[in-house]
Amino acid sequence: MSVFVMAQQTGKLKGFVYDKENGEPILFTNVTLKGTTLGAATDVNGYYTVTNVPVGEQTLMVTYLGYDTLFQTVTVTANDLETANLYLTKSSVKLGEVQVSADRQEALTEVRTSVTKLTPKEMKQIPTVSGESDLAQVLQVQPGVVFTGDQGGQLYIRGGSPIQNKVLLDGMIIYNPFHSIGFFSVFDTDIIKTADIYTGGFNAEFGDRISSIMDIKTRGGNKKKFSGKVSFNPFGANVLLEGPIIKFKEDRGGTLTYLVSGKTSYLEYTSKVLYPYINEGKGLPFNFTDIFGKLSYNSAGGSQINLVGFSFNDQVTYQSINNYKWNSFGVGFNAIIVPSGSQVLLEPFFNYSNYKIELSESTQDDRRYSEIGGFNGGMNFTYYFGKSELKFGPFLQGFQTKYEFENSVGQLIGQGESQNTTDFGAYAKFKWSWRDKIVLEPSFRLHYYASLGVASPEPRLGLKWNITKWLRLKYAFGLFAQNMISANSDRDVVNLFYGFLTAPENLPGEFDGKEVRNPLQRAMHNIVGFEVDLGRRFSFNVEGYLKNFLQLSNVNRNKLFPDDDQNADVPDQLKKDFIIETGRAMGVDFVLKYSYKRLYAWAVYSLSSVTRYDGINEYFPLFDRRHNVNLVAAYTFGKNLNWEASVRWNLGSGFPFTQTAGFYENLVFTDGINTDYTTQNGQLGVEYGELNKGRLPFYHRLDLSVKRKFEIGTTTLEAIIGITNVYNRENIFYIDRVRYERVNQLPILPSLGISWQF
């Protein structure tokens, strides 16, 4: 009877924490009941829930860096769920050192294996190339990330190729998040709310990729007034406009806001004047335009509906390429529904995105074209009880792909007709905490690829053991599968063309003596690490990982014959469009961070090895970098803290490449057996050495930037001076084998950028 009476004497609290000035949610801050140990942290939506709250009047307390501490009295009724939305006011007093950070609190309550959580503030501490912070530059300094160059570079995450990385923007799939000039992504940093980078071992909420996830969420527009930002630099221009359609008021119902962002590059023209020493005065032939828009409705109870859309495009002309371009667009809907009297959050979503890429070469009649378009939708349910959390939901997605490519011997590879695929499934993950010592997060994903008739069960596990408050052990395991492959080969020296294909059926029947049962690419991750807080200022993180790529598909560059009845006796390696491979990526990442008052610095060192096996030979793919070092520091100074200096130095060991063994005259016998080979002029043929047995020189680059802010009334003017590749290091891009000419990455690039925020 006493247990029953005690249960009747508690209630529950839920709500959102907002910035009082603009109505934006406050993420990852703690809401506690004064005088008790009860409380909860807000999530990515600013949402919190507290259970087992004693009945009667209670005082909620919220303390967050940069805001005045909030105390708010609420009345709790037995067995009821009360809603209390909290509004924080920005502090006018500049704080010194912070003894307890939200990040360290989260480290005790979240598994956080192989994940980096980025905010715009952290992104802007990285030295900028053009004067504007960009996610592409931030990702390059993260542990486990390998970047292949300033021009046409791609990001490879812990041994996975770009096709094995899934990029989500408010739930929409972004097929190519980076422009041809490797300094820029398609995302405007000023619209990003959070960017979670999972380099492996991600939970079952995410699927259909076997290496990594980038989950990027954007913020809503200003709920109180019209505002924006305009910036110019030698590389391009950015414009951001936002404001309310229905203004935010605490004592009134919902708000409706808009946010529009656009950026474009004019580097092709400015580089001829500002950087005449590049490309013999011909300039840098990079062009891109990115547009993003968002319309958000927020109800008084915290529910919200978002409509988003984007259009991204890129075009570049290299010396040996006639035309290379891609276009991408998408629209999407997502919502957060907060039912009254319930602790469940409902998150429906539905999106469509499309991506087209085309490359044509001037040296031969060689055109590559790829297109993918499709939808994804579903519903997420999140249920909170105490410090535990259950999240689950169904999903459905469908795609249409098309791919055209002709290899050097005239054989057509790919899918000449559009290919359709549909898949669906469900996932569930459960987070459970025990006495603030153990955090356990098992999850499971069942993904059914209907077009293939294949089901993929994928168990995942995350574990953290808080040995002490300053020493934490963590582990992650998972099985992963995907239906997408790349329309290029991992063996290509320069990966400019990155089209998409659904899992092909034109595969060998067996691999390494075993039957190939389905075309899915599959991988298994094992990751173990520990976190150490070295006092209040230093933190140290170490993670070792092993990714076993159980089955991979690759474009067959060695195809010589059509796959038809006449060539039934020809080995699969010479007639199939694609080949089967396996692989392994293993390594260890070390991250040391220092934060004290106005100085923020970190050092990252990664030691890794990536191999592929094609059934005959084991080789190193082109992105296998043994050593990678990133040193970054940012310092704020000046009387009003309106100056900031930052520096970044990157060192990477050389990538593997296939050496040239010699040249020969390649006779194509256009008239068959009647060809007179004594008079015919053949084409220049290249005899290659063993696959990727050579190594390029080390890559290293130093970047610096200095910012100065000027407060002009209610607006802010910021000037940024940056220097990329300060000591003009000649880093190799590639070798033109025929001309025997070395093409380097970008040389020293000084820049001046100006932005006006109003």
C-alpha cells in the first residue's frame, strides 16, 4: 500500500528551452529541480522531460553559458504530465572559465562512440580559406577523416569511400555534399543547427550505408525580427535572409518564420586577376551556386512543421577535361508533434532529392552520365521514461538510377536503362542507464530490399562504462548493408566522376570460391576507446577501430567482352560489368583538446591501414593514408574580445598510385582481319605497373586567418584575412602520364573577406 501511495505523490514535467531573444531552442543544456538531483538535458530540439517529480510547487533551474540563470516555479500534480516551456535571457556579463560544460555532462550520459557533434561556433574556429567558415574545411580536421586534395578532393572516412557515406540535410539525402574545389561544401554554416558526424558504429536509426553518417540539421528563421547576413570574398558571395511571418510572443500561440540562404562562386574570373600565377594565368575554373530555403511553423505547445528545399550545382573545366558538372535539388517535409499529456515525441518526415552528374573528356569520345532520384519517408517515435529512452519507427524509400559509361576499349558498362528500387523496414533503439555508471544502447534494424528480394537484419550495440567521472570506456559493434555502389572505380587515380548505381545484378556468380548470394555491400564494425578528462582544461580521446568490408562491388575496368551467349566461356573477370571485392580498414585515432578562457586548441593524429582484395590480389586503394596529423588553435583577444586568430596545420603521408611501366602503340584493328597493321597508325597505349604499388610524396599545408569584428549600432561588420598554404607547399595532384607533367594542388592563396550581419 505504501508503494502505491508514493507512486501517487509524483508527477512529470516536459517542455522546451528557448532563447528569449529570437525563440531558437537551446540545445544540450541541463534542466534541474532546485534542491534535488532530478533533472534532464535538452535534446537537439531543445526538448526535455523529467519524471518522478514530487507533487506541489517546484523550482526549475537552468544554467547555460552566455545566459542568465533561470529560476521558474511550476506546480506538479500527482500522476499528471505538466508542460513548462522555459525562456533564457542572454547575459550582459562576459564569463571567464566555465567549470562544468554541457559537453562533459553529455559525456557521462551518452555513448558517443565514433561521433563528433559540431555546432556553428566550433566550425567558425577553424581557419577559413575564403573568409567564410565551411563544413568541408571543418571535416578535414576530424579524427578518421582523410581528404584527397584541394581540387576534386573527396572525403574518405575510416576506410570507407564516399559512396559508403550517407549525408542527410534535415532528413533529405544529399548525394554530393562537396564542390570540386575542396574548400567548400554545399552547406551554409550560418544555417546549421547541429552536424553529427558518425565515423563508424552508428546506431540502427541510420542505415543503407556501410561506413559513416553525416546528420546535419538546420535552424529555423528569426522569430522576432527581420535579419540577415551578406558577405564577399575573392572566392564568392553569400547572402542569408530570415525573419518572422507571424512573430514570436510568449503569451501568444504559434509562429511562422522563413530562412533563405544562397552562395555563389565567381573564382573563375577573380582568380585571373588576384592569382595570375595559377594555371598560367588561366584562372581557377570552378563555378558553383547553392540555394537553400526553409519555412517553419511552431505552435505554442512546442510542435513544429518544417518545409525545406535546396538547389545545388557545380561546374569545372580542367586542362584534360572538356566539361564536368553536376546538379542537385530536393524538397522535404518534417515535423515534431508533442501530444498533450504524453511523453512521446512523434517525428514524421517525407523527402525527395535528385542528383545528375556528367563528365566528357576532350582527348576521346568518352562521356559519363549518371542520375539518381528518389524519396524517403517514415515516422520516428521517441518515448522518455526516467533517464532511459526508446526510439523506433518504420521507413520507406525508393530510387531510380541511370548510368552510362564506355571504357577505353569501347565496351559499355553500367545501366543503360533506368533502374528502379524500393525498400522498407523498421528500427528500434533503447538507451538504458544504470547508476550513472553504465550506459547501454542496443538497437536493431531490419531492412528489406524489395527490388532484390533480400532482407538485411542489422544488430547494433553501443556501450559506455563511466569508471570514474574523468575516465570512461566505450565500445560499439554493428552489422551494416547498402544497396548503392559508385559509378566509378576505387582504382581510379583522380575521382572526379561520382555517379550512383543501385546494387548491380551483372556480378560474378562466385567470389574466392564462395557463392555470391546477393549484390548488397556489407560491413562489420568493431570500435573500442576511452575518454579522459585531464583536469578542467584538457580532454583526451582514443579510439581503435576495425571495419571488415564483407562484400564490396566495384566497376570492372578490365571488361573486354560483352556478357552474352557468344562469350559464355570467357571468365567473369573479362565480361562482367562489376567485380566483387572484400576489404579491411583498421586504425587508431588520438584527439587531445585544450580549452581555457579565450584559447581553444586541439591535436589529432590518425594511424590507419586500408586494403582491398579482388579474389586474386590484395591492394591498397587510392585513399589509404598511413599517417594523418591535424593541429588547430583559435585565440580570442582584444579589449572587447573582438579579435580572433586561428591556425591549422595538416600533414598526411602519401597516397598509393599505379606507376607507369611503359608505352606502346595500340592498334585497334578497325577493319578486323583485313586491317593492314603495317600502315595503320595506332593510338598511344600505356602499360601500367602493379596496382597501387607506388606512393606519392607527403602532403602538408599551413593555413592562417585573423578576424576583426566592428559593432555598428545593432549590426556587426566582420573583416577576415586568410592565407591558405602559407609556405607555398607544392603538393601533388596527379601526373599526366602521356605528357609526363606534374599537376599540383593549389599554391599560396591570400584572401580578404567582409561580412555584414544585421
